[in-house]
Amino acid sequence: MSEAKTAADYRQIAARLKLPSQAFIDGEWRTAASGKTFDNVNPATGEILGAVAHCDAADVDVAVKAARRAFEDGVWSRRAPEERKAVLLRLADLVRAHAEDLAVMESLDSGKTIRDCLNEIGGEVPTFFQWYGELIDKTFGKVAPTGENAVAMIVKEPVGVVGLVLPWNFPLLMAAWKLAPALAAGCSVVLKPAEQTPLTALRLAELAIEAGLPPGVLNVAPGFGETAGQAVGRHMDIDSVSFTGSTEVGACFLKYAGESNLKHIGLEMGGKSPFIVLDDADINDALVASAVNAAFWNGGQNCSANMRQIVDRRVKDAFLDRVMAKAKSLVVGDPLDPATDMGAMITAEHRARVLSYIAAGKSEGARLLMGGGARAGKGYFVEPTVFDGLEPRMRIAREEIFGPVLGVISVGGEDEALKVAKDTDYGLHATVFTRDIDKALRLARRLPVGTVAVNGFTEGNVATPFGGYRRSGSLARDKGAEALEQYLQDKTIWINVG
């Protein structure tokens, strides 16, 4: 077993990293057609890491042409399933081999803790490429029942050129969530990473070529939402877009599709997810760890964050005492230090947005129990914050904060907990704690959300689909075999016999 690394070790790795700065199109590094760049900023220090190519519609068009050529040539789309599988398995191995460098790169780029980055990039990301690689030669079409004078086959075909538009909170993991099934399906891809976190997606494209992916099959065009993102959404030769991000921007992609070629849009968007604690729940270490993790994991910058914690008033005081003690123990600081539990907000603007919600909570009458401020010094840090006395009408109980804020709403019983939990425009995730399996199943079935976790905060694993109801998403899903449906289309082949 290798010796555990220290913050100094990770800073040494950071110092030797060569950070990508150009777009990756048709198997090559390229500057933006306009020559423009944008600054890539380290959220933990406010320092500029470098300048990255600022792609716009012209660059997206070049990337789409490369993707379309590769798709029509069949170098990937018609390649034998076992050969595509081998490439994705090699890519999984390459991600594992370079996991430490990728994790440090992502920590610098996003302000995420090195522990989270190592866990995601060393474990989850390669798992996605391996899992979907293994699925390639285990996905079958169907033969429909007919009379003896015909054979009717229903086959699955790749949808074509897809646009993948990523968020900044889990940069490489979200790339893997979308890219692995898209490539497994045989599609060609134009990937637009978030402008705040472009680095690891660019490095992944280089590793994909090393793994054997043909040029043009994966193209990465960094840029802003209103330039590169909108160009992907409006492009007439992109067949489908999968987007993860805010509900407001997701609505823009539906508009872009309607005003262009009616491309299919898969959406995974925001949430205001409830964490329900019934009166029979054990207020033990596991529950408390889940409550704190649900609100403060990744600084609360998580679409499925359970900051809206709905707790039966008979156990609320015991719950709050233990949650407060756990939250106060969280170490906020240098993301490259393995001792750090919570890193930085992604930008100064986002930090200001989170602080404005905290101020709104206080002005609306919620009781601030701890935190509530920005950490002094460099970087964009916000203290872990806990409110009691939330009311369902308050903004902090209704709107997505996307920051380290935990708020408690007191209820009296299962029915009131369900009523409060359902009182939202979103429907992404929920957590339920109870010792009564009947109550757990009853709530799970009645909560209008895409994922319900019982007696532990989790989003499931690679095999379980993830997505939302209501304003949290479309019928498309990431993860699981269901994710392939975004990137495949059904074709009927009817053969008359005799």
C-alpha cells in the first residue's frame, strides 16, 4: 500500500502539471477560430491558472463537422461491438492510471476537495467507462411477432451526433455519466464543459485518443453558455443534446431545439430535495453523517443536496444537537489538503449568491444557529450554515441555494412530512429515515422524485438511473441501462417472406 500523501505532496503534483489550454477537435489541439481566450481561475485562491480557448459558434461548427464525418464514415458507429468495448475498457484503465494527476487538476479547477476528487476520478469515473463498455455487446434488439409471411426486426441504432453540455460541480464525473453511454451507443460527440471547469474534460479527450477512439468521435469545445453552449443547442446538425445544469438554462435548450431542428433534449436540472426524519428514526451516527453530508457535500453545490431537512418535532432537538456538533467539526479550507472536508464555492459571484440567500433566510425569520458568513482571506469560501425554524413559504425553503446551507422544518407526523416534502416545483431526490419499512415504502411511492434513498443519503450507483420529475428534468435519465436510451433510436425492419 502506498504511503498517504500530504497537502505538500499534492502541491508538488500541481506544480508539475501541464494544464490544457486549447480546444480538442478532430483529434487535435486547436486555438479558437477567433483567437479569444478566457481566464481559468482557481476558486480556492482566486488566482488565474491559465487562459483557455474561448470557443464560439464557428468552433462548434468545426467540431460538429468532424463528428458528423466520423459518424457517417462508420469508424466508430459501425465498428464491431467488441472493438468499441475494448476501447472503453482501455480508457477506463487510462483514467485509473492518471487518476491522481486528474484529481489534482480538478481540485485546482473547481475548488473541490482532493479527497472527493480522488474518490470520484479514481473510482467512479473509470467504473462508468468500464460498465458501459461491458454493456455494448449485451444490448439486444427484438423480433416482433408476425405471420409466416414476414419477419419484423426492431433494432437499436445510434442517434448520430450528440451534444453534451456539462455542469461545473462534478466536472469529470458528469462527463463520464454522459460520455460513456453516448460512446457505447456508437454516437459521435461534441462536449461543452462548463467554462468554470474545462480542464479535466480536455485531458480526458486526449486519453480517449490514446485508448483508440478515432479522431472526430470526441470533440471538446470549451466556452461560455451564451457562445459555445447556445451554438450546441441551436446547431442544425446535432441530433440530440444531454444537458445537466440549472432549470433556467435547461429551458433555454428546449427553446433552442424548437427554433432549430427539433433535436431531442435530455435534461437533468436543479432540485430542492427533502431529507425526512420521522419520529421513530434512530438519531445515531449514521443518520447524522447522512444529514450533514446531504447538505454540505461538495459545499452544497450538488443538484440533489438535501438542505431542506424535514424533521418530526419529537426528535428535532436531539437531531439538531448532533447535527450541529458534526457540522462544527467540518474543516473548511485548502482543497489540496487531505484533512479538508469542504472546499470553495466555484466563483466570487456564486459565493455572493449563496450569502444573499443566507441573508434572506435571516430577514424572513429563520433562526441562524451557526455559520452564515464568508471565510476571510483568499478564495471563495462560505462557512457551513445551519438554520432552524424554516417555514415552507420562505425563499431558502423553496429556491435552490447551491451552497452549504442546512435548514430544518419541524413537522408532526408522516402525513405532514409528506405534504411539506411535496410542496416544491422540483422533484429530483429525497431521503427518508424511519425504522418502519411500511412507512418507508409508503413515502417512497408517494414522493414525486426520481430517486428516493431510505436510511442513508445516496444517489445510487452506476446501475441505477438518475434524473428528476417536474422542473428537475425530462424523461431522459443518466446512469443505468436507461441512459443508453438518450443515445439510441429504434428502427423497424419489416421483411416480406415468400
